Amino acid sequence: MTCHKILFDLDGVLVDSLGLIERILRAWAAEHELDGDRAVALSHGRRDIDVVRLIAPHLDAAAEARRIVEREERDIDGLTAARGAAGLLAALPPGRWAVVTSGTRAVARARLAAAGLPEPAVLVAADDIVHGKPHPEGYLTAAGLLDAVPERCVVVEDAAAGVRAAAAAGMRCIGVGPALSGADDQLAAHVAGLHRVQVAPDGAGVRLSWTS
């Protein structure tokens, strides 16, 4: 597969942070006597403010999201790069990839640094957009900043909300991890992790290959 640019989700794709996110959300949910399992399930691919709106519409979503973000900015204990992420990014020329995350810019930068991964020239975070995933705004914004045609971009995602965002943006999507094992009809490919993906420059674009 060839493309012009690759747009990566962050959590669960480039960094192994899902356990950390679950810990923070369960603690927040317990404080409000909410269902921790549901909070975690709703969080996959979504901004904190959207999770609060879905699970606790009676709360001040903006204020509660700020509380969650404050914890996310402080808590990076145990966070690591996803297997294969460092090598994959090292093989990509600068300017041919971006990160599109449902976390804030501060949280994204902290997690990339903690994982020892480079910060891309284009990073689109929750505080850069009005509509979070599954809306395509984040991915379309990244494509615009990279001066790329959406149809020539490939998204790498681990969450259903992100896959839907990629589809709505008109982009092909490679699914990563077990959560998307039943969504093959929406994906160009599905792999266990980034260690299964290889990239190489191809003219002005990128060539991708993978093994199941």
C-alpha cells in the first residue's frame, strides 16, 4: 500500500497507555459513584469531555474533563512506547506523518516524551478541534496541515470511534490491536501491533507493508 502521509492515533497505537487511562477513569468514576466499566468502554478513541457528556450529563462536562486532564498530565507512571513504534517512526521521513489524539496537547506531549518517541511536526489534539472522534475533524485538520489530500492518507487506529472518523474523512485505515478484530470490513488491514508494520519512503510518499 502506498500513501502520501500516515496519521497515527496515540494511545494504544504509539504508546502503551491504556492501563494508565483505565486507572485514572476508574478513580474519577468512583468519586462520582459512576460505572467505571462503562467509563472505560466509552473512553476508547474519545475525548475526556465527550466521555463525561455521555456517562454523566448531569455534571459540568468542561470542569470534570479538566479534572481528568490534570490527572493525566501528572500520571505517566508505567507508560511505555508500543512495541515497534520507535522503529517505525524512525523509518518515516519528517513531515510524512502526524499524530491525531483525543487527549490534550499537553498530555500527548508528555506521553510521547515519557515513551521516548519523537514529537511530530503536526500534532492535532483535543484542544485543537471542536468535534472529537468519531467526527472526522481531527484527521481532516491533520491532512490540511500536512498539505495532503485526505484520500491519499492512511490512518492507524485502535478504537472504533477512530476508525469511523477515518472513514468519514475518506481515509483508509489500518487497525491495530484486539479491540478491532471484528471490524475488518471497515479496515484496509488489521494487525496485532506496529511491530507487524513496515514503512519505507516511496518518492514523495510512503510505502506500507505488514504481516498478520
